[in-house]
Amino acid sequence: QVQLVESGGGLVQAGGSLRLACAASGSVTSINTMGWYRQTPGKQRELVAAITDGGSTNYADSVKGRFTASRDNAKNTVSLQMNSLKPEDTAVYYCYVNLWVSGLNYWYWGKGTLVTVSS
């Protein structure tokens, strides 16, 4: 089992910045990808940013150039620096990890942290 604890959400004005952080604990060996999804009411959860254990990143087109994901493999943490925030970035942001154990792939999710961007 893996437990994820997120922090850093809140209310910010458009154009502002926030930094989300997520710490993984438990059976955290063999983590492959860590990252963030977000979800708004009535919509599917969408990928925001993903970062592999080798440091490769993948971003949603809507956040490229504004958001930056980073990861500390030694501490099993992942962060998301969000700059130039827009009202449409308002969502609940979920941290996730993807890992392999004995040939099986697992996903774990945090409880989510709310980001509200006011116009």
C-alpha cells in the first residue's frame, strides 16, 4: 500500500502562483510515474502533469509553459509549480503514483487538494 498526502492548494487571483506538493509513503519502492490529475464537477479527471523516475515529463497542452512538475526520488515527493494561473485552472488536484510490484501495475491516489483561481 502507498499513502499520498497533498498540500498547497488554496485560493489565488488570476495571474498568481501556487505550489502543490505530494509525499508518498508506505510501499514506495519501484515507483514509475508520479504526477497530478485534476477534476472539476461534471467532468472527467484529466492529466495535468506526469514525471517519470528518470525525470521525463508530460504536460496537458493547457498548462504547458505555465506549470512545472518536479520530483525527488530519494524523498518520494512530487511537486507542481503553477504559474500564471487562470480561472479555468480551478479544480481539485489529485496526486498519483504508478508503480510495478511483482509484474503488476498499481495506481494510488491522494485525496485531492482544491485550487481556486478567482478572476
